[in-house]
Amino acid sequence: MLYPQELSAWTGTVSSQLPHLTRRQAAVLAAYSFAVMLTQSSGISHVSYFLACLLRQRENTVRQRLREWLYDAQDKRGARRRAVAVEQSFAALLRWVVRLWQSVDGDLVLALDATTLRQTFTVLSVSVLVGRTAIPVAWAIVPATQAGAWKPHWRRLLRSLKGSTGHYRVLVTADRGLYARWLFKDIVACGWHPLLRISAIGSCLVCETGQRWSWRPYPDRSGAAGGMDR
């Protein structure tokens, strides 16, 4: 049987790892994430029911508390309500992962990914790769069908994480098609090592004999990756 003491301990952990959150923001986030971990569901109905039973509160009260945590400040009830500044948590989330990180070779691998959901919106994310899964630490959500460049979003995400990886050597991989010269340079500017898929359209400098070099097209076996046109 679970007791509120366990939730209290988790709330303390969230508050210490994300110190920029207000006390109330940390408490609601801790309750929400605690319920998600134990129910293995992020649906607000499952989470609300679980917390209502655990805390002996009305389910509708719990649901409204969780929903308002996600609202903008002007949509919240009461005076002096504050919206959660999500981007302020990105560096703290990465530092939290780094504190718990154990790597034999001293490497930390980040992945850049763009996932479109139902042609409604696209999630641009930076995640820490762990085994066969990934832990998102920074993200941006953009309309899927709206014209516009992804470049400013990616640059903002990378800047938000710069300097938060400790002493580890950071390798950055990317989804197929996510390649651009500016992206390569921005990753290097963070002190990280880009491992990006290159486009099949281009040329490379090949050493033939001695000090002779020549430009040649990429071999067909490199595969067609496609460039990042956003």
C-alpha cells in the first residue's frame, strides 16, 4: 500500500532538482509525475482517480488542479497566478539526468528528433539516449502544416542546454533529414560532437595518393538522406 510519505519524498526531490519552480508548481508536478509513474498512464482521468484515492480528495478537485497547472497565467483562477515557464526547466532537467548518469566510456548521447502527430503538430525534441529509450530534456511544439522555419526553434533548444552536460563527452545524433551547416556549427559551439547523417547530394575530399586530394560525389552506398529544408 502506498502512503503520502512517498509522495512527499518525491515532491522534495522535484523541488531540489527544479529549484526555479514555485512551491505550488513543484508540488503539482510531483503529484502528476508520481501518478504517471505508478499508473503507467499519462491520461488525466487515470491520474486524477489515482491521486484522489491516494490523497482522499474529490476526483474533480484533483483533475482541475492538474489541468490548471498546464494553463497560461491568464486562464488560471484566482489572483497572482503564474504560468509554468517550461523552457526554464530544460537545463535543469538535463543536469538532473547528468547527476544520475553512469557511463563506462564517459559518453553522453543526445538525439535530435522531429515527430509529427496526426498532421496536427510537430514535436522538436532533444533527448538523452538510454539503452533502447530516450529521456526528453528540451522540446518545442510547432503546427505541422504551418509554413515556417524550424531553425530558430532548434537553435533555442541547443542554447538552453549549453553548459549543462558536466564533464561528459557529448555525442549528438539526429533524425533522418535533420542536417544543415548551421546545425553542425551550433552543436560544435556547445562543445559537443555532431554525428549527423549527410545528404547524398554533395561531394567529399578524398585522399588518393600521397598528398593529392580530389573532390568526388558521395558514393551511392551512403544512402539518400535528404537535407533539412526547414
